[in-house]
Amino acid sequence: MRGLCHGFRAVITPREARGGEAWSVASLARALADALWARFGVVSVQGEISGFTRASSGHCYFALRDESAQLRCVMFRQRAALVDFELRDGLQVELRAQVGLYEPRGDLQLQVESVRRFGQGALMEQFLRLKARLRAEGLFEAQRKRELPQAVRSVGIITSPQAAALHDVLVTLRRRSPQLRVIVYPASVQGAAAPAELLRALRAAQQRAEVDVLLLVRGGGSLEDLWAFNDEGLARGLAQSSIPVISGVGHETDFTIADFAADMRAPTPTAAAEMCAPAREQLLQQLGRAARALGHALQVRLGREQQRMDRLQLRLPPPARVLRDAGLHLRDLQARRRQALLAALQRRHQRLQLLRARLQALPGLDLQRRASALQGLEQRLRLGVAQRLAHQQQRVQGLQDRLRALDPSATLRRGYCLAWQDDGSVLRDAGALRAGQSIVLATAEHAASLGLAEVRAVAHPLLAGAGADKAG
């Protein structure tokens, strides 16, 4: 190769290159470009995009810089179309590019073949390690995953209320199955707080238990944008969820740990909505097929039961004969009952005649005489009771007279009185009185109004009080 010096350790001079002839600018520029390609080939460079411009042709022009230097870069349309994120100023990227020389201006430039966000390699390595560890634990096994319910009545969506994916999912659900009840469990889908919010929304949906299936959705983005769905805690929460979960994160080429841990993975949020909500026309077709199958089964069952009824009917006797036999049996029963009643009456009549004959055969039977004797005894009993009652009344009257004669009140009414001493005893002897002794007297008037027992009850506390006053 013309003018090539390995490693640029030798200085290229015009004389050395062409035996004393001078280089043309174009020749030297081509020689330098060849030397750069031979020395560096395709390299990986990290830096920040600056001065980004996309031409009408689709080619991209920008500078890659760091704190102390910058390099011009070009990325042609075919390569730029493969980038799945937006290139812009200030973005930290890692390029794979050819080192070359732009000969018309003599500028050193990098011809970019691919670009990715800076640090994506480390994130991808972390992603692969976590995926391998969780797979070894059996977290992604198909036997562990739950199937979707046959008839979905309510759908829960875990995503950000501002996400475009939510709009796509709602539009799809409304178009395919407008009868579904939809509940949104809001959570961030990007950023440091997103994993915790996603896990919290998942647990809230399980606690409330109001949906049949959950959709975990987010639109496309870079590996950093989707990193919240690579969280280990979220993956374990999805694996332990009591509600089937469909993961619809990113585009068809995007894979996250949540996709493997969920019960089903959809390539896009819209596809996730389609998986849990069959089209209304499809449901109507299924319903029509089920209705036709049910009608056919009903006809078959009805025919079978009709045949069974016919066989049973053949086994039954004719209704006229059944009624005739029943009538004969009923008349037989009536005749037997009539005979039984007549026989019972006859037996009782015979017994009555026997008892009457025995009664008439008793010796000395004179009912009239016995009735007269009974009436005489009744009169004698009444007379004896009246005499005994008069005798008892006379005796009671005598006792009352004696009681009135012995009544102390009668004695008091003749001018006497009762006297009680201070110890509550009745004074019986006037000689027993002492000078200054207190006594209580009760006349006939007191005895009549209170009674002797009440007079005594009143006298005792009076005497006690008088004694206390005297002592004081």
C-alpha cells in the first residue's frame, strides 16, 4: 500500500515515497486514509453526541466528544435506520466505527456502523446474569405459570396513566370487547422508583381481587428505559401473583425479566390486550356454535326421552281397565265395611240384651222403693245439718259474750287506767312506786284509738326518753 508506514513510527516524506517526486494532495490524502484503516480498522468509542444533524438524505452528522477532545462522525442512512432510539445532543453513546479521512476537507472522521447507549453492555451483562439465576431457580418454568381464564369479565392494567401504551390498550379493549370492565393500577414505568411502584400496584391488585387478569404494559425504549422491568423483586412478585399476568413491555424485539416471569408474554401492549380480550365477533361466533350444539343436544335428548316414555307407556295397562279395576276394588271395600258395621252393631245389641236380662234377673229389685228411701235420707240429712249449725251459732255467741266480759278496754271504760313503769312492765302494785319514778298512763280513749298493744309500744320509748333526761 502506497505511503504506508506501520504504526506511524516512520515519517513519510515525498522523496521517500516517490523517489524524489512530490505528493499530490489527493494522493497523500488517500494514503493517509489507507494508513488509518490499516492501523485502526473498526474501533469502539465512547463519548457524548454534539451538534447532531440529520440531512434530508437520511444521513446523520455529529461530533463525538469528551472533556478534552472531539471527533467528527458520519452515519449513513442504512445504518441510522437500525437505531431503535432517538439520537440527540448530550446523549452518552458507544459507537462502533471505521477511522477514516474525509478527503474533500482533509478532516479526520469516524464512519459509524452501529450505536448504542453508553453502559448498555454492562446492563446487558447484568440482565443476563439475573436471567440465568432466576431460570436456575425455576422461576420461568412453564409448569408454574397459570392459564388465562376462559371467560374474562374484568381486566387490570398496571402502567403509567400518561403512557401511550395505556391508550393503545384501552382502544384495543374497547374495540374487541367493549363489555369488559377495566381497572387501571397506576405506577411509574421508568426511573429509580418505578420497580417499587410496579410491585406495589401488583400487590394492590391481588389484595383487591377485582380483576380476572392483569396486563403489565409499557411502550418501547432502550434497555435503560425498560430497566425497571428487569427488577428481581418485581420478577418474584409476578411469579407469586394469584392473578394471571400478561407482560406486554416494549416492542417485539425487546425482552425483559418481567416477560419471562409473567404467565404470558405479548410482543407489544396492543398484543397483550388482544390476548386477554377476544374479538366480539369471535365471541358471537363461539356463542352461535355453542347455541347450535346445545340445540342439537337438546333435540337428541328430547327424542331419547320420548322413546323412553313410549316404552314405559307400553308397559302400563290401559287407563280404562285401571279405572274399572279401581272401581271394583272400591265397591268391594264398601261392601266389606258395611258388613263389618252391621256385625259390630249386632254384637253390641246382643250384649245390651244380655245385660238387660241379667239386671232384670237380680232378686228383690224394687227401684221405686229405693228411690223413696233415698229421698227420706236426704230430708233427714238436711234437718240434721240445720240443727247442728244452730247449735254451733249459739256456742259462738256465748264465747263472744265471755270475751267481751274479759276485754280490758271494758274495764278502762268504767274509769280505770293502765300504768307502765320505766322498764316497760305493767304496774300491778301501787306500793311498788318510788318517789320521782316516771310512769305512763293509758285511759280508755287511748286504748280505743290505738289498741293496747300499740299503747304499750308507744309508752316504752317515752319512758326510756324520760329516764335519759332525768339522768342528764
